[in-house]
Amino acid sequence: MAIFSIIGDKMENATCLDLFSGSGNLGIEALSRGASFCDFIDESKYSIETIEKNLKNCGLTDRANPIWDDVLKFLANVESKYDIIFADPYYTETNHRHLIKLAMERLNPNGLFFLLSSAGIASIELPKELIDSVQVETRKYGKTLLTIITH
């Protein structure tokens, strides 16, 4: 996956957060590539159960924490900081400003935030307070727009 080529050796011992995690594929891939820990957040109980099974099958349960919660509520209340954050929300949602603001507050200074969205979106709209303090790169892969945000 292109995301992991971009991350490269920054994955080693990274603390990760997989938002809207679904089956957990991004976080599990991160753990398999050397991340030290990953929190998985999804509002679907079925998704959390699937992640737990997938982690067990991969022998990664000791380095992961699947959490059944609303992503925005989790971000607003968690105190942890992360080196790498993945967010793969439903592509029909086009207003990601609040998600970006909360995620960037949880990102370590040299961290990477990967936001997946529909390639039909011209660009991701940043919160006003972040415009001058972050760098944004976008890449299109088929029907997916990958936005990479760093401090």
C-alpha cells in the first residue's frame, strides 16, 4: 500500500492510531511493519469484534487496543499522543475540518496524519487555525484521495 511506502522507516517503534478502523487493516499492517502499538477506534461493535479476531490471528493482541467509540468523541477525550494517525472515514462525508483539528492535537510534532477520502473531493478543507502551521500533500489513487498532513 502506498501509505507504507511513504512512511518508510518512520514506522519502526511508532505509536499509531487507526480511526474508523473497520477491519483494522491499516493498524495491523503498521504493527506488522514494526510499530510498537496501535489504538483502533470504530463506532461499530461488529468492526471492533472483527479487529479483535484479526489481531488474534496475527498474534498482535499484546500491541493493540481496539476501542468501541465514536471517533470524534474519542479524539476529544484522549490524552495520548501518536506518531502516525490513519483516518479512513466514510467517503460520503466531505467536511473533515473537525476531525483534522482533533487529530492534529493528538499528533506528535514529527508525526504523520493520513486521511483517506473520495477522489471526487477537490481538496480537504483545513481548519483556519491550522492553515499556517501544517504541511499538506495530496495524492490520488483511483477513487481515493490520500491527504498527508504534518506539523
